[in-house]
Amino acid sequence: MTDFDIIIIGAGPAGMSAALTAANGGLDVLLLDEQPHAGGQIYRNVKQNHSKQSWFGKSYSSGINLVDALNHIKITKCFGATVWRVEANKRVLWSQNGESKVSTAVHIVLANGAQERPFPFPGWTLPGVMTIGSAQILMKSSGIFPKDSVLVGSGPLLYLVATQMIEANCPPKALLETQTLRMMINSLIHLPKALLNMKSLIMGFMFIYKIKSAGVPRYKSVSRLEAQSSVNGSIKFLFSHKGIRKSLTTKLLLIHQGVIPSTEISRSVGVDHSWNTSQLAFQPIIDKWGKTNIDGLYIAGDCGGINGSEAAVLYGKIVATKILYETGKINFNLYKKQSFSISFSLFFTNSIRLFLDTLFAVPQETLSPSDETIVCRCEEKTVGEIKLGLNEGITGVRQLKASIRSGMGQCQGRMCDAIVRGIMLNNISQNDINILAPKARSPIKPITLGELSKMKLD
Amino acid sequence: MKTDSRFKTLIKSTNDVNFTLFGEIVTVPKGTTLAAAILSNFGEASRITETGALRTAFCMMGVCFDCLVEVDGNPNIQSCMVLVHDQMVVKRQIGLRSIGISKDD
């Protein structure tokens, strides 16, 4: 006898919609999330911000519907809950308020989302350099807005956050974009298909129009990025633009280079992963129902490959629909009908993806930064040190970890795995690369021995 | 030397929490994460690495572990993942946590 029918990890768009679909179909759901409230990063604090003035747009406020619907008799919600071990036998070990707990279920849905791609350049570890996603989290959850910031990088989030900052009357001083003309040309071949998701395209143009109207200067094709600390804790940011070395001084440099799936849980439980060549990241191998190679373990949303929040809601639905059918809660006809309609919507939503992946491609200098750049923020290891290791014959991530210590710190490789991969691809012959996804082991988040000792086992 | 916050507080609240942050008494709205409270009050580092490098919160979502501080005597606390509470005492984390028993162990 298990505690629940389904345990869902992550209460973002995918997790919330999976929980609702499953609960409405009559299954008992345990929904776990590390944050204090439901919503994930995209709808972060949407409930708490509901009655207040909003600078975040309609798409954000619409998240309230999912959050409110979670008040369902069949859904047990636990927030501030850190999952640190998931087992193939569908046992989940998690920690809350300094105490570890065990929960079991017949099915597990991983919906733990994505993280921003590490965006290394010299000086990216200095105080005053943060990610654009982190600034948006502060805006949404604490009502604090960046002062005279400079935004650097690439991706839709850059424009969205710039627009939200303009709405809140805290416009950025400048937008420095790593997107090149070549990336724009390369993306054109995918534009016809992207037209099927006209809504997102129009939204993108609206953001850019607002940024233009607000008079925020945009520098395109910037390269050779470097941050230095300056007077009073300011950041002096140097970059090359149209062949000229330029600099801007700012209190807050906000950086972003797209997002990549969070795969620590799926890797640790033994799900097979593959390298996504257009998104340049590892992702779990799943079928169209979110099924993995492990029986009863499903994956929904961006942790299964980046497709955005709208798609994540649909993936959550389709996974839960499959589980409802497999547990006999819905009949074959209803299952076929519902999954067809979800797949149909997904086709249109995802039609923009290749266009976006090409338009906002990761620049070469991010994949293989200059030698003095810190790769592993925890252990303070540089690109030069990694290259030295590679020259000495290291061919895999595990060897690098053991000899250089990159990836051995507190973040357990979350910040450096993707960078190390890029450096390896650029510095050793393709045939020599051990292209397997790096191993992840539980506890996949650090826990104290005290937390472990308080665990109640039956 | 104190560096001013790099952020501007736009949403004011009346429901406040008072606690000790880096030796100063600060007031922030209830429900604020500790990392947000630090960033809205200080512009300088909240952590110093083993080699002496200065760091502040970077990702705000529990990924990077750069926002580690000491809370009520317990080191290695991700400040972006905990909410502030009254009478909390927060110190900068200098270097790696020392080996020994922390308060809650």
C-alpha cells in the first residue's frame, strides 16, 4: 500500500496542471515544492501579488487560476519541501523544516523545471553581477527592482524582464545582446513554422517595441565580455561592439543566456539522458506521454527539455491523462480524445521552438570562455585549469571532477556542468569525449546529518 | 565600507519583521526571503570564499549556493531558500564552514 497514487515534484506550470488533472480524475496527489508558495519561477508569488499593483503583465497574472485550483481535496501540498532522493521503486525522500520524510506512490512525476544556463565570462562572480532570472524573482517575490541596471545576454527573458522593469519605472540603462546577425539569418528557415504560434511572436515584438519606445539603448552582437569591480561596489563592464572596445559602469549587471533543464533528480534516479544538439543541454529521454525508461516515473515540463511555460501546462496534462488511463480512471475513448486535443495544442505551441533556439543561439565564447574565467563558482576553478587537465589526457567529467575539483562544491555541479561540457567539446577530439550525462547522486540537495537522523522510517 | 543596495524597494508593507543582519537591526516585510532582505539592505558581499573572493546571491532559486550565510549559529544556509523571521541573527559566511556541531545538529 502506498501513501499516494502520484507524487509530483515541482509546483510550477507543469506540476500544477498535472496535479489538477490527476486530482480531478480521482487520484490522490502529493505535490512537493522547494519554494514557500505554488507557481514555480514563472508564476512566482502570483497569489501574493494578486491584489497589488502588477508590472508583470497578463500572462503572469493568469497563473493565479492554476494556483487557486490547487485547493483540491485530493491534493496534499507541501511547500518548503526539498526532495533529496527519488528511488526507482517510487519512494521519495524529502526534507522540510529540518526533518526528513519518506513518501511512497505508484507513480512519480518529475516537474522540477529549469535553471538559467550558466553564462561565464571574466568577473561573472563579482558582487553586483546576478542573473536576469534572479532579478525577476526579486521583483515578483519581494517588490524590489534593479537600480540603473545593465542587461547582458540573449533570450526571450531578456526582453520580458526589460519590459517589466520599464513598466515599473525602473528601466535598464542598456541592453547588450550577444545575438549576431548570423543567428538571425540562421533562424529564418524556421520562421514559417514559428508563424503557427503567432501569439508568442507578437508578444515578442511587443516587448521589443516597448523597449525601443522607452529609449533604452540596445547594442547587438556584443562579444569579449568582462566585468571588473569599480568604485563604491559598481561594476565596470567591458565589451566589444562593432570592432570597438567599449565600457559601461553600473550598480547591477544582469546576465542571461537562456535556460536548461534541471536534470539532477532524473539523472540520480537512473533515467536515460541524451544531448539536445539545438538547445546544447542534456535532457531525459521521454516519449510523448512523458514516460521514462523507469516504470511509473514520468517527466513533465521544462525539466524534460525547454519548451516554455505554456507547453509545460500541456505536458503536465498529458502525463496525468496517461496515468489516469493506466490506473483505469478514464476509458480508452476519453483518453484518446483528451490526449489528441492536448497534442494538437502542443504542436502549435512548440512550433516556435526551433526558431527561438536558433535566434537566441548560445555564443561560442559562452561555450568555451577565456582561460581566466571561473568555471566552477564553488571551488573557484578556471577554464585554464580545466584545459590543463584535458591536455593531460582527461576525457570525462568524472576524471575532471576527481583531479581538478570542478563540480565538487556545494552546488553539486549545477553551475559548471554545462560549461565544462562546452570546454570539452571545443578542446578535445570528438571521438575521445565521453558524452554520457554526468552522474548525479543523492542527496541531490545538501542536507545535514541532523535532518537525516530525524527521519522516521516505518 | 558599506555599499548601498543595488535595488529600489517599490512595494512597501506594514507587516514587518525585525532581525539582526550583519550586525545591524533591519526591518523587512514578512514573507521576504533572507537573500532578498540582504540585497535590499546591503550592496556588498554576503559571503567570502575560501580564497577571499567576495560573493552575493546570484540565482535566487536555490541552484548556485553563492548566497550561503550563517543563520542563528548555523552555517551553510541558502539565504534565497529561507524566509526571514523576528529575532533572526544573520552573519556573513567567511570561508568554508568549520567542522563541528552546528546549533540544530
